[in-house]
Amino acid sequence: MSHPNIVILTGAGISAESGIRTFRASDGLWEDHRIEEVATPEGFARDPALVQRFYDMRRAQLRDPAIAPNAGHLALAELEAGWQGDFLLVTQNVDNLHERAGSKRLLHMHGELQSMLCSNSQQRFPLLEDMPVGQACACCGLVGTLRPDIVWFGEMPYHMERIYDALEQCELFVSIGTSGHVYPAAGFVEQARRAGAHTLEINLEPSQGHSLFAEKRYGPATEELPRWVA
Ligand code: BJW
């Protein structure tokens, strides 16, 4: 493979075979609550304890020794290690499986489970255990300002300037394991096309935006990615 400037976008599908359920596979429900009830600023304002429980449950999943990077994550880390052109991996996932696989040039656009955010100062803090209830924030000393560092609907995703800059320079854009339902990530393929990039979708099945991609490979990420990278 030659080494053009590359931007890779990943979604929940890349972590599915590691045992982390995708959003659409869970029918948008968690313990009978709609995802919108728990993963929105309004949901958090309405019932912060419920929302903390939801994210604590997902953090616990990351500490489960059975949950580990799969062959798809490892193939992308290997690709990056040998890549001589510009390389940027943008993930919508809030798990840490890409970094555990060895990816370095990585941006989490929808936040991270293992981080918390002060809603007062917008400072982000690493979080090693579950979110302590009633803890005062280290930056402002207030109780009740800390929240999961997750980009909820209606909020601005992280690193957008860097991502758009990379898309403008990009010659190859690859979208992996994402359904194409959620913007702005679902629009990256159009930005890459405008920059003249070759576009490739790798997914279990055609995504909502599949017709925008020049090349498609359908199958499980653990099979398709090692095959593509080889
Ligand atoms: C496999 C596989 C295997 C399975 N191998 N593949 C109307 C039009 C346009 C936009 C909007 C609109 N109304 C509102 C908006 C904006 C809104 C939005 O997009 N809404 C849509 C629902 C319509 N977006 C926002 O609010 C965003 N902010 C924003 O727009 O700010 C303004 C802005 C303006 C201009 C520039 C920039 C910004 C914020 C979005 C935040 C998303 N947050 C979430 C929840 C986080 C909470 C949490 O994690 O608990 O992030 S939503 C959820 O969806 C999560 C994901 O990152 C995201 C994407 O999901 P993903 O990864 O695609 O997962 P799935 O489950 O949908 O798909 C999995 C895929 O994998 C499937 O295709 C499977 O086939 C495949 N697969 N197994 C390979 N083994």
C-alpha cells in the first residue's frame, strides 16, 4: 500500500467483536430507558444518578479482562506504525481499545469513558475508577459540577478544527464500523470527497451513507481490517 495522507473514522462496529455492544444493536435502550434519556444534557439534568450509573456500568465493562482490543484495532495500530504520510485516526468511540492496541495519532471526538468534565470550567480530568458521588471538583471546588466527559446530542464534538484540517488535506478516507446516522461524523465522507480523496467504507453492512463511498468492503472488522491492511 502507498502512503497518502489518510483519515480513518471508526465507530461502535470496530469494538463489537471485543464484546462492546453497538448503539443501534441495543435498540437505543438501556434498562428500559431510551438512550436519549441518559445520553443528553437534559437527561443528566433530570436524573444525574441514573446517568452516572449508566456510565459506571460501561466503565466497569472496560475493566473486564475479557474486553480487549481485537484484530481490527490491532490492524489499525500496525498500519499507523508503518505509515509515512499524514495519519489521523478519529474515533467516535468512548472506549479505550484503540490506545490499548497501540494507536497514537488518535482523537476521541465523542469524549472518553475514563475522563470526567467540569461543567463549570470545561476542564477535563482523567478518571481511574467510577465517578465518586458528591465529590468536589478539583478545579473550582464546587460539588455537582462534575459529569461524564461524553459528547451528548446537541453538544459540540471535540477536536473539530483538527479533524476538518486533516480532512482538507486527506487523500484517502476510510470509515469503519459506523452506521452514518450521527453528525458531524456522518458528513466527513463528503468533506473528504470535496478534498479529492479516495473513500472506502468497511462495515458489516452498508451504512446510511454507503452510496457516497467509492469503494466498499463488507464483513466483520476483525476479518476485513487485517485483510485490507495486509
Ligand atoms: C460492524 C460490526 C462488526 C456492527 N464489524 N462493523 C438533523 C440532521 C443532521 C444533524 C442533526 C439533526 N438533528 C440533530 C443533529 C445533530 C446530532 C445528530 O447527528 N443527530 C442525528 C441522530 C440526526 N448530532 C449532534 O448533536 C452532535 N453535535 C453536533 O452536531 O454539534 C453541532 C455541530 C455543528 C457543526 C459542526 C460540528 C458540530 C453530537 C453527537 C454526539 C453523539 N453522541 C453519541 C452518544 C454518546 C453517549 C454514549 O456513548 O453513551 O455517540 S450518539 C452514539 O452514536 C455515540 C456514537 O459515537 C455515535 C455513532 O454511532 P456509531 O458508532 O455509528 O454506532 P452504531 O451503533 O450506530 O453503528 C454501528 C455500525 O457498526 C453499524 O453500521 C453496524 O453494521 C456496524 N457493525 N458490528 C464491522 N463486527
